[in-house]
Amino acid sequence: MKKGLLYISFFLLLTGCHIARHIPTGEKLYVGTDINAQVDSTVSKTEKGQIETALAEMARPKPNKTLFGYPFRVGLYYWVGEPKKEKGFRAWFRRKLGEAPVFASAKALSSNSAIWMSFLENEGYFRSTVSGSLKEDGYKATGVYQVQVQPRYYIDSVAFLMDSTTLRKPMIEIRKRSLLQKDNPYRFDLIKIERERIADALQRQGFFYFQPDYLAVLADSVQGNHRTRLYLAVKPETPPAALLPYSVRDIYVYPNYSLSSNTTNRDTSLSQAVQFGKLNIVDPAGIYNPKLFRDIIALRPGRRYNSRAQDQTLSRFINVGSFKFVRNRFEPDQQGDSAVLDVHYYLTPYPKKSARLEVAGTSRSNNLVGSQLSLNWRNRNVFGRSELFTISANAGIEFQVGSRGQGVANYRYGIQNSLTFPRLVSPIPIKYYQRGQALPQTIISLGYDLIVRGELYHLNSFLTTYGYSWRSSPQTEHIFQPISINYVLPSGFTEKFYALEDDPSTRQQYINILRSEQLILSTLYTYNTGSSPRTTSAYTHRLSINVEPAGNLASLLVNKKNELGEEVIFGVPYSQFIRMDLDSRHFFKLSPGMTWANRFFGGFGIPYGNSDQLPFVKQYFVGGANSLRAFRPRAVGPGIFTRNLDGTVQLQDGGGDIKLEFNTELRPKFNKYLQGALFLDVGNVWMYSDNTLYGAGTQFKSDFYKQLAVGTGVGLRIDVSYFVVRFDLAFPLRKPWLPEGQQWVFDQIDPGNRAWRRDNLILNVAVGYPF
């Protein structure tokens, strides 16, 4: 160990000398910033730490990256030398792996000092001082700063001075929600946000031309107690139009506008406008139903202009899916004593019909990867109100990477049709208030999937759904499917499949598949929420909740039974269960190049009445590329049960009624294209009550934690902008099916042993992140 450290030290010394020889005369390699902050006694330790962190982040330039204190990329930069060709290998190597040296600069010291003093002033630490100097050490130099932080100023009072008669009344309500409150610290950034808030609130009340820059904020320091009075007033030079509330007079819509046209003024096309309610639609060909624009446009003629309604309108035009570009124009006018606006919307539509052929890699939630060929056809305006009708046909193969011949490849064929209405469609009229950035949707779908399970059997699935999707906020989505009908029919059994009856390990699954014809009549509600994509917070999250009851209405209306005592509809047993699950994901950005990602999934299904367990298509599974990566797909559970791992036929069927899973991983970012991962996965599935299929030890009980499987590993991700290719190499730490006391397998880890690698190392190849 000591020899190793000696060698490393000697190597760094040599390479350091190598860099020193190349540093130009009079220059020093900049290696970092030291901040010595002296704070007033009124400044807390927490505030001091926040100040030092903020100043360090603002410091420029940023030093070269180091390894054990050695700027290795600068070393590579000088080692490669000046390339002779701009596009040769040497130039590429130097550009990608090397890094030009960052030199210390007295100019950077003065620039940082000025920026830091401005920052401290803006944070209320008035009259603070900053000075900097360079500390040299051989070929290196460090920027050393002395920061004297004065006591912070706090807000003593806030006054709104509004001389304008038109602004005085709306400001009474606006000031009640002020962000500037007595006894809060003075912060210039908060003052800017307050100006934007006031301007936005005024624009929502019709003051179309009002801007944040028209507001002045004056600060008057109170002597002796480090407090300041704030006064907000409208600047004298504010244009008169900005002090007038505007109402909407007429709205014109041009739904077939071409970007190559420069006709954006009133012209002869207005003579072709058709009035629908209070809207004027210029659509001579009658391509669009005017009701579409009534649903989309949130502004209303005769009412005050509202900036929020305008933003909603533009977002809806884009989100409705028929229009590629949206332009708007406002024409101000005077109507008697009132200021009015005429609003014009110019819409460039997508082609009504289109087709697309796709070849893609797939990574499904059931842990299978493969490739797929899809042909998609769509009509964006079926009935004139931007209804979207799609037909999608696909064919592909799915297989288990790393299964060593133990899995069965699936061949998948399918066709799906869907019709989406940008409104709520119901046999019972639904009254609802149009709000939000997107219109609610009604989605009707009908599809058929055929899965050919190797040389064993076929699985046919017919699915039709009728449901609604809407957003209660930009971050929150609701999906409600009152009708979901799924008919599952196994067929095409082969002699190889029938031979499974003779194997005790597969006999019960064999019987279960033979009897898996089932009708699932369910209702589904999904709640999705998460952080705003525009957030600057280091913490983001996503949450998805599903609730699905099935078979309740059927049990009230049907009482026919088959010879096995199961209640049937048209001779087919129907399922009865309630299924609920939660998927919670949390992401912490520890640094610009490091993210800590976490996922917790908890789901349970309670079969009852006509069902002993959840239908196969509704069961939970663990293991595979998107789950416990140290175990092959579906190789774990339920409980202590495990699939055959000796190379015999794997049915890839069967799971559990209950699932618990936790995943955590560190994601370092090496460069723009390469990312790494260090992960830990924990979880299992269990049966709710039925032990007949898998035997004892598979039912969920209070000691479930003793049956958790644990795995770990490392990963490499290649980000090619459009998608991420992922390689995860994992191995198990805990195997719940082993005898008690032998389940943890730390002592068996032996990467140098070929047999251990064969039985434990799992390579997962997938597209996209696991969560």
C-alpha cells in the first residue's frame, strides 16, 4: 500500500514537472479560489455558509479539473502537443480528452471583486467590501479573497404610491399579495420578482401595455437600525397607453394561414369571415367546425383583456395537435371613452393526413427488450374539431438479454386504433369549465395483440377502452377510463407445451395457462404529477397513482356459472379484483455532474369473488432491465419461489398480486454523451392469498422483509440526444429462496471465478433510463 502511494506521488511529481515546462513565462496555472469571509456578529453561521457558497459558484474563471490535485487533462493537452492537422486524430484526442490550461489573472480578481460586492449589495449587506490577491506556489496560483460582510438590512415598511386613477383601484387587491413584507431581508431579486408580479396582475386586468420597467422601487435606509423603507411608484415617463385598461372588441381566426403569405392586415379575406357567436372565422372552405375555436379561445369579446387567458389560448392551439404554427396580432383602437383591442389569430395547420414508418428498439415494463417495426397513419381533423384518428400496425421480436437460453423469445404482432376528441364526449352531458393550458380529451381505443411465445403457445389479447384525460394544473394530469374491456385467449398450443405437464416444476403453470381465457371488465383512474420542467431546484420528483377495480358491475348483472363454478359472460369467466399501485420517483442534483435518483414502487391487488389471483396481464413482476437488474426477468418471487435456472424451458408467465420495489442509483456525467451509474435494487412480489400455484412461502405476510431480493451493479449510458442506450452489469447480494441464514451471498462474490460470473453476473441492455 505504501509503495503504491509512493509510486503515485512520484508519477504526479513527474507529470507536474512536465506541465511546468510548458507554462508560458509570466503565467501561472489557476487552481482555485480561497474565500476568507469576516462577518458581522449579526450574521449567522448558516448565512455565512450560504454567502461563501454563492460567491464560490460565481467565481471566474473555473480551474481545470484535477485528479488527486493533478490537472490530468492539462497534462494530456501538453502531452499530445500541437496537432499538425486541424481534423486529424491528434486534434480530436486533444480536443476531447485534453483541456487547455486556465491561467491566473489579476483582471479576474478585480472582476470577481466587483461582481461579489454587487451581489452582497443586492442581498442587503450594504457597504460590504471585497479584495483579492494571487497566492503563487510553483507553477500554480490561487485566488485569495478577503470578504468583509456588513450587517444585513431588513424591510421596515412598504408603500405603494399610485397617482394614476385607473391603477389605484386594482392596486388595492394586488398589494395584498405583495412578496415584500415587513421584517423580511432586503433582496433585490425579490424586488424584481415583485415588479413582474404586479405587471402580470395588471395585464390580467386589462392593462395590455403595462411592463415591469414602468415601476420604480425606491429604498430609503433608516439610520442606526439597519432597516430600509421601500416605495413602489409608477415612473413619470410611463406611456399613457400603459395606464389604460383594454377590452377585447373583435376576435378573428384564420385557420388556413400560410407562412409564405404576408397578408397579416385587414384585407378582402375579412369579407369571407363567418360569425360564430362572438368569433369571426375566416375559413371559406369550411375545413374546421367553429365550435373548435370556441373551445380553444379563452379571451371573450366584450370583456377585459386578460394575459392569462391569452397564454391559455396560445397553448391550447399548439396542444390541440392540428396547428404547426400560431401567430397573433393585436390592433388597439378607441371606442368612445374606452380603449379596445381587435385580436387576430393566424394558424398554420399540419397536413390533415400523414403516414410514418418507424424502426425502433424497445424496452418494455415487463423487462423484455427487442426491436419493432411500426406503420402509423393519422388523420388530424376527422370531424372538423381537431379529432385525431390513428391506426398503428406493428410487428416485432422481444427477447431476454442475459437469459443464456433460459427465456423464450416473443414475437409480437398488433394493430391499434384510437380516436381522440379535444373535449369531453359523453352520452350524459357533462358541464365543465374550460381552464388550463390544454383542452380535456376523450379517448376511444380498440386494439388486438398476438404474442407468439416461442414454440409453446399463442396469447391473444383484445382491448377496448373509453376514457378521459385532463390537467388540473401544468404539472398534474388525471386519466379516467370508466370502460376498459380486455379479453385474453390462449391458443396455438404445441406438443412442446403439452410436454410441460409432465414436469412437476411447470405443471401448475401449464394448467394455469390452459385456463387463462378471461374477460376483464374494469375501470381505471390514474393520477400523475411532478415538478415543473422549468424548475431550477436541485430536487425534482414524479408521482403516479393507479386505482383499478374490476368485475363489480358484472357480478351484479350476471349469475351464470360454468362447470368449475366460475361466473361467466358468454361462457367466459370474468375477473374480479381491485388493483392499486404507487410509483414515486425522486431526483437530487448533487452537483452539475452528479444526480442521485430514487424510485419506490408499491402495488397490491386483491382478487375476490370470481378470482383467486390477478389475471396474468394485471400481475406484478420483478427482475430484469427495468426492475431488479441483478436477476433475470421474472426470476424472483413470488416470495421464496424462484424460476428454474438450469436451462430448462421458461414460460415467462406468472407473477404476484403484491409488489414492493426500491431502486437507488448515482448517475455521474462524464461528458455530453457518456454517463455512468452505481445502483442498488431491492424488492419482490407475493401472492395475496393463493398458495396453490407456487406453494408455501409465497403469500404476503408480516415478515415480508425477510423475502426481499437485493442486487447491485454499475452501468454505462450513451446519450445520443434522441434516446439513451443503457448497459447495466449487476450481481445479487441477497437471494431470498436460499435457506435461512444463507440468503446473503457477500461471501460468495468472486469476479475471478468463471462459474460465479456465469451464475451471477447479469448484463442488461435497454433503451432509456430504468426510471
